[in-house]
Amino acid sequence: MPDLTDDYLLMLDLETTGLDPSRDSVLEYAMVLVDANDLTVLWSDTQLIATRIPLNQMHMSPYVRNMHTNSGLLAEHMGHKGPLLPLEETLARALGMMTQHWLPSERLSSNSVAWATLCGYSIHFDRGFLKQQAPNFEAKCSHRMLDVSTLRRCTKQWAPNLLREAVGAQHRALVDCLDALDELRPYRKLFLAQK
């Protein structure tokens, strides 16, 4: 039986109101399910996330407020019509969609199955928010993660001639997920060249 942690990568990005998962809120999430062998995109989703308190009452550092203002995220969030779901519920729905279309449901039926290898820029940061605000989903994730920022750091240290020109974070979840995936592709080619 195939190992889902080897078969798939789950690119993830969260846009948040700060750095502290116990205090700050997730504003937006994006996830891209990728075939781990060839990095083909199989499925993607992005959603605005319900915040714990209204944005106009929320404390954000000037840096974070400016970042999300410049990206358009705050305006989109405040102008959104209709209800938004909390992170845990959004991720449960996303998992349902992936199971329906891509992942073998029999492998995911047990809560003990850690199937997802999370991948992205500084993915440990996003994982901290998952642990705090979406523990049921986080429990399904493998303890192993693929951090694109670490690969970039290794390249900068040991092979700077191979370094991709930095695009700079757009601070929108889906754009940043896809940018991390684009950065991952040349690293994959380096490993394939060693076969």
C-alpha cells in the first residue's frame, strides 16, 4: 500500500494577524495538494477565515497592519459578505474535498493516520497555528515537514550560484503557496540529477 506521506505534499500558507498562535488570528488560508514525485498540482483551495474578534477591534502591529493593507487582504476581509468559517472547519471541509477527489478515504478513516507532509515557506510557523487553532487537522499531519526556506538557506550557504532570485512574499496565501512550489521545482531537479 502506498505511503501517503511519500505520495503527496500539502503546500500550506496562513496569513495571520501576528506571530502568536494563542493570541493572533488566521485571516486567510491556502492549500495546494501536490504529487510529490513530479510536483504536479492536483487540487487547491483558498479561503478567508473567521477571526476570533472583529478586525476593527483587533490589535495588529503597524508592520502587520501595513502588510495586509498593501496586499488588499484587510479590505477584502472587512468587505466580505456572508459568514466565514473558523480555521478548523475550513480545513475539515478541505480534507473532505481532497478525500472525495484525490486521497484514498480508507487510509484517512482513522484519526491515527498522519498522512500529510506539510510543505511551504517556514512551515513550522503555520504548523504552530494549526496546533493551536486546528488540532484535529494538525493531528493528521506527519511530524516531518518540507520547508522550502530551509532549502533556500542551504543553497545560499553552499551553492549560491544556484539560488533563484527572490520574488518576495506577496502575503496572500495562495500566491505564496504557489511561489513556494515554484521555488521547490529547481531543488527537485538538483536531486534528480544525482540519480
